[in-house]
Amino acid sequence: GAHDGGGADVMYGGAEPRRASATRAACKHGAGDDVVLLADPGSSSAPSWDPARDAAEPPPGPESTAPPPPLSLDEAVALAGFGRFQLCLMAVAGLGYMADTAELLFVAFVIPELQREWPSLPLQTAALVPTVSAAGTLVAAPLWGLASDAAGRRVVFLASVALAGLAGLAGALAPSFPAFLATRALVGAGLGGSLSVDFVVFVEYSPPRRRGKATMLLTLWGVLGVLYVGLCARFLLPTAGWRAYTAAAAAPSLGLLCLRGWVPESPRHLLVRGKGEEALRVLRRVAA
């Protein structure tokens, strides 16, 4: 379970408070408030974050009552290392960056096509497409951030990409320019969630000493989005038209819906919400 405050005692199923003998993970949040994660000393699945340390420092014998020193959440993530889980997460979050870049840049190619579709559409009005998309991102990004703190990173991780993908697909079917404009506002709102939460999710799962290099590599996925949307414009616009091109720009976001369900909830969010056992299970999965 999770315990707020400075003490280390925890109640298990109504029994007397017992001192946890397994590794503890703690994280600071708020104004000096501690969230301490305690593993059940009677559980056979208690984690062991550092086998070398455990071998050098055997657990205290029956006569000892001193608990092991606590680990911060960042220390636990650092001991789990940067491995297969983080590489897969980089691919999932990176595809999100690619999808965001594709949706942001595709308007540069689609505006002339919109004027051909609706000949009475003046250029000044067509230029509202990137404007309303940016406005949707600006308004929605802080709201998605608040939602991720309240409901969890995973919910926003999935909902934001679903909104961007489905709204982008709806834009390919828009019967009029005002309808297309409305779908672009929704796409911008979805991108606001992806841009604000993808980075946070990846950082929270990355060891502190690797975060700088790892986040730099993550942002390079945006270049793939530029290449993707340029190739789609080159080969789809002349042959299949702007509707197929719009659907292709939304395709990466729709594809991510199948991948993002694999990503578990952030252990930091679970700790802050008092779900210590769930955080332990997630950290064990990261370390596997």
C-alpha cells in the first residue's frame, strides 16, 4: 500500500502494523510531502532492485529490526535501467511525435487543394485552417495536463491520440469548408494532449542519467513526420486527391491507438494516488 507522511508502518489486511523489510520507493511531491511505497514483507513477489547490492549486504537477521534504506522513485527507475521496455516506449511515443508533426505540416500542402474543391473560398479564409488548429492545441494542452494529473497519464495518452486520429479522418469526409475547419480544431485539441503528455510519460520511465540523450532521440521522430507528410503530398495529392491525403495524415494517430494500450500507468502517478502495490508491479515490469 502507500503511506503518506514520514512513518514507515503500514497496515496489511487489518493486522497489526508491521515494518516493511523489502525495498521501499519514495517520491517527493508538493510542498515537502512524502509518498512512501512499502512492499508487503510477507509477499514472495517483493522486488529486489539491485542483486549485486543485496549479495554484498545480506538482509538483516531475525534479531535485527532495522529496515533497509528507502529508494526514491528515480533511484528505482535508474536501477531498472534503460532496456527493452524503454526502447519500445520510445517507439510508441516517437510515433506520436511523428503523427503530431504530420498533422501540423500537412496544411501547407492542402490549402491550395481546398481552394480547388471550393472555388469561392478566398485565401484569407483558407488560412484559418492552421489558425484554428493552433488555437485548439493552445486551449487543450493545459487541460490535458490537468486531466493527466487527475485521471492518469495513460488515459490522456490514449484519449488525445484517439481524438486527433478520428477528427483527422472526419476531415477527409467533410462536406463543406466550415465542417473541415471544425475537424481541424479538434485535431489541434488532440495534438495538445499528445505534445504535453507523451514527453512526460517517456521521461518518467527513463533513468535520470539517460534522460537527456533519450529525450533528444525522441524528438528526432518528428523529422520522420516531415518526411512522411512530404511523401504523401508527392504521391497522393496528384493521384488520389486531398481527401485521401487528409486521411493519410491521420493514419499514424489511428495506428497508435493499437500500440498505446500496451503502455501501463505511470508509477509516479500511481504513487501520488496511493496505489503503491500497482506501482510496484509496473516497476517490476519495467525491470524485466
